[in-house]
Amino acid sequence: MIELRDIYYTRLGTRDLEGAEKFTTEILGLQIAGKTKDRLYLRGDNKHHSLCYFLGEPTDHTIAFELSNWTDVNNALDQLKNSNVTCGRGTDAEAQDRHVESFIWFLDPTGNRIELVSRPHDASRRYFPSRDAGITGFGHVGLCSTDPARDQAFWLDHFNAMVSDWIGQCPLLRVNTRHHQMALFATNHKGIQHINYQVAEIDDVMRSYYFLKEKNIKIVFGPGRHATSSGIFVYFEGHDGMIYEYSNSDRKIIESPQDHRPRQFPMHPSSFCVWGAKPDIAEFQD
Ligand SMILES: [Fe+2]
């Protein structure tokens, strides 16, 4: 069993780093943590970064989790190898690029690239946002899955992942007491389906809703409240068409993981929003 502490960062390829910088700083509200000719690192909390855009294919997505135990890198790699999972160790140069001391990577059954990092770097100064979006940190990702039941079994077999709730066949998974760090959504391809940043309160969600409308950013869902995490949310289209979400879902803490009963919600718009907002997002439709 590989113990994960939390989701840590995402990496997204892009052909347009300038556009990525404009969107993430002027709209999303992240802070630039570093910039090279082919990299843009962004932070939204006390980590060195939680998002890295690199010069590459816009379909090239990676997510990373932090290992609970920093001495566990070799064990984790052995376990994945023994289970015939496609995996490997990151080089020193690759670790440097990610601002971590070491990491391994693997492909989930859908083909998503996941990195497991040890001793990721923290920022020495407090987060100073580029705009006051109320961001408190990186929350979770929606991950594309070509078979959510199969991929759920993979995460439950190899990791300390637990199901918090289901919507249809799609599980919302957690590796700590917060409601979810990852949700697997059924599609016919790999990749990140959406990226969530947590905001402090409902006022931040609504303030951003009006801000995004004013800036002609396409709102694809919300404002609304999730039936699962009870988080208040707004989803919008970002750079290269990636869907970003602000929500305060992390307020839902699973205090007693062993006693938590995962709820089964049907694949229906009302399971995504109890207020009646209809998603303009393919994977959220029945
Ligand atoms: Fe979400």
C-alpha cells in the first residue's frame, strides 16, 4: 500500500506560454513562482508551485501526489513494478525541474501520467496573489478515465485512496480527510478534466463569477453547490480550453474515515448542483 499525503501539482503542456501567463495571473489569480524560456511555475499557497506550464503539447498533462513518507520512494517504485504498472524513476534534472528532491512516475490504466514526489520544495515567502480571488490553495483535479470502475479499483488496490461519494460510476476519491483530491470522470481519452483551486468563502466564488463575466471568460457551470462535497462552485474555461474551478469544497472534512458511508448519486445534473445550475461540460452530463 502506497501512502499519499495530498495532491501536489499539475503540469500542462502549451504552445503559448505568454497566453498561459496572462490567464493564470490576470484571471485565475495565481502568483508567478518562476519563469524560464520554456517553463512557467505558478503558486496559490505555500508550496513552491502547484501548477507548471511547459512548452509542449497542450494534451500533455501530469498530476502529482506527495508521498506521506519521504523514505518510501523505492518501496513505492518496487510495488508498482511488481504489479506490472508502467513506471519509472525521475532523473535528478527532472526532479530539479519539478522543485522536488526526488520522484517516481507511473501510468494509470487509462494512461494518465502520475508523479509521486518526495520532499517537494516549499516557498520561503507567503503567497501574494496577482489578484484577490480569495485562493487558499490547490484543491483537486477531475481526471479523465476510460473506465472509472477499473481505475477506481487501481487506486484502491495500490494506494490509501478512499471513495467519498460516487456520481454514476464516477468516484470522488480522497487520500486524507478532505472530501476529495481527485474525481474520475468517464471519457474516451486521458488527461485532466478540470483543475480546482480552493477559495475562502462563498463571497469569493460570487465575486469571481461577476469578474469572469465582465472579462468575457466562458462560464461552463455555476455558480452552484455540489451535492457531494456541499462546496459552492463556479467552473470556467481557461488557457488552451482547460476547465478551472473555484470552490470551497474543502470545508467538508471526513472526520471519521472508517465510519464514512460513501453516497451513490445518480449521473444527473442535480447530483452536480443542488441549486439547479446545468453544466456545459460533457463529462458532467447524463
Ligand atoms: Fe471539482
